[in-house]
Amino acid sequence: MSRRFNTWRGMWLCIAIALTSLSTAAAQLPSVGMPGRVTELVLPGSEVEVRARDAKDPLVLRITRVAPHGSAFRYDFEYVALEAGKYDLRDALRRRDGTPIVTDPGDPNALPSIPVEVTSVLAPGIVKPHVPEPQALPRFGAYRTWLVAAGVVWLAGLALVLFGLRKKHAAMAAARWKPRTLAERLRPLVESALAGTLEREQRAQLELGLVAFWRRKLAMEHESPVRTMSLLRDHAQAGPLLKSLEAWLHMPTPPADVDLKALLEPYRDMPADAIPEFDTAALSAPHSSGGR
């Protein structure tokens, strides 16, 4: 008798729970993509949880709250459907303790059905939104056009920066090697003459330029060339470099202990263009830092 009473009591409890779930679910009809809720739902038996969801399941369910309710538990559910239709939330549940879910109404721990319905906001007969027809995008507003334009501007800016740096470096290099005094201009020529790398014609032009310079500086334009050379060889400032150049021209082996600083001292405070004959003759020699 007691067993039959328990059976009937379990059946009435399941029916009451089912009616409660139906009334709760019917009160809310969410649309596709919008969350629906079932609250204060009492389920008999041990605690349930949401089973692992398959990627193809059209319904996403989660339990937002759970609390003991005598020998049962009270739940709040939230679900989102990806397709319109009728669903049973029980299909997405499992027992936390691993026991199987019983659906037989005669079992007092049977889990009742939890039906919900999801509607669609689309017009009848339309299952999915219309696929937009392909259209050509405006050429000016296309992403690829903007990307190409940005790349061209960036490359142009980079070229300008590199060109500017190259020009600046060239100007700095030119300024660095530009002689500021006559001594600085003469030094590489004299070093090349001492090393034997200066051509005979260039050496003659160097000597003639020096003679013309001192002839003007010492006001010897009225003297004859022979007299001028004799006076310049004996001059304290003009003589040392001229005599050294003449000696190097005829020596098979120029001396190694030459004091270039002393030879160029008379020209240290003179401007680099003090001998215009050098520019006329385009006289030049490789730059070096010391004699042989």
C-alpha cells in the first residue's frame, strides 16, 4: 500500500512539474538569436548540469542559478536557439553525479520534459535571410586601391628621405675634403711628387704655379725668368719648397726624412685659391696623409 502511494505521489509530482514548466515556457517565446529563460523550475533527483554541446546543436543552454529545494533542486535556465522550432531542454541535461536520466513518469526521480518554443522574425516561408546580390564596389573606395595608394606614397616618401640623406652625405663629404688653406691644397700634390706618383707634366705645372704665385707676391714681374728663379731659390719662404721639388725631379730615390709641415708652413695662412693657375691647369693629385 505504501509503495502504491509513493508511486501515485511521484506521478502527481511529475505532472505538476511538467505543468509548471509548460506554463513558464509558454510565458516567453523568444525569437531566433535572442535569449529565452525558464526560472524557478524544480527538478527531482540529483543535481543536473548542461552536457557537452555539439557544434551542430541548434540550441545553446546554460544554467544561471541552482539551489536546493528539499530533496530536489530549483533551477534558472537561459537558452538561445539558432533555428526556429520547438525544443526540449531536458535533451541538453545530464546528472552531475553520472547517474542516468530517467524519463519514466512512474519513477519519483524521473526528469520531466522541459519544452520551449522559439519563433522567427522572418516572413513565413523564409528560412534564412536573402543572400545579397553581388555588386561591384566603387573603384575609388575599394580597399585594394587605398592600399596601393598608401604603398606608393610610402615608397615616394622613403625615396625622398634616402635621396635627401645621400645628398646630405655627399655635401658633407665634399665639405670635409675641400681644402681651406693653400697648404692643405698643396699637401697631397707635394706628397705625390715625393712618392714619385705625380706625372712630370703635373710636377712642372706645380712648379710654374708656385713661381707665378711668388712672383706676384714679391712684385718680381719686371725681373727676367732666370733672375726670378735665382731670387726665389734664395728666398726664405719660397725657396725650400721650390728647391725640394727640383731635387725630387732629378733624384732617382727621393729622401724619406722630409719635413712636409716645415715646407708647407709659408702657405698655412693663405687661401686655397691663392694660385689660380692650378684651377686653369686642372691640377689634382690623390689625397694621402703622409709622405713616403
